[in-house]
Amino acid sequence: MKPIPQIEPSELKRRLQNGEKIHMIDVREDDEVVHGMIAGAKHIPMGDIPSRFNEIPRGSEVVFVCRSGARSQRVCEFLSQQGIDNVVNMKGGMLQWNNEE
């Protein structure tokens, strides 16, 4: 399996601030996302990913987000094994995202 591409929160913020339209999926649980999500991100809890494949955009980059970057990495690896190769993991997750504000 090829390595999963990674994006730093600072790079994602820069791209969003520049007006780039980026598909983002937050894989945290309901009780986590109530504390805030990245504007424009879609919420699909990690456990729902297999049953919600059809909601994952194809053909353009999709950035996956969680609390620390570990769950989103596992989701990216799972999707890559399923032949979905446009996945990117946000390193450090929302912990790092919130620390850069």
C-alpha cells in the first residue's frame, strides 16, 4: 500500500483562506463535533464510513479530519485499500488545528 498523503493544518487553512474549494470529512463522533468543526467539512463518523461510501467524492482530493490525526489516518488507509485513492489525512487533527489559531 502506498503512503497516505498528509496535509498540515496550516496548509489547509492557507488553502481555505485563498478560497480553494476542498472536500473535507470529519470522522469524529457526534459528541466531539458539537465542540466545533472546520467550516465546510462534512460529518461522517468513522464507524459509518463503510456504509456511506457513496458520500465520499471521487476525482478530487478529500481531506479527512479527526481529533488527533490517528482515526482519520486509519480511515484513509481503509479507503485506499478499497480503491479510493484521492484521500489525504490532516496531520495532528483538530488538536493541532485549534492550536494554530
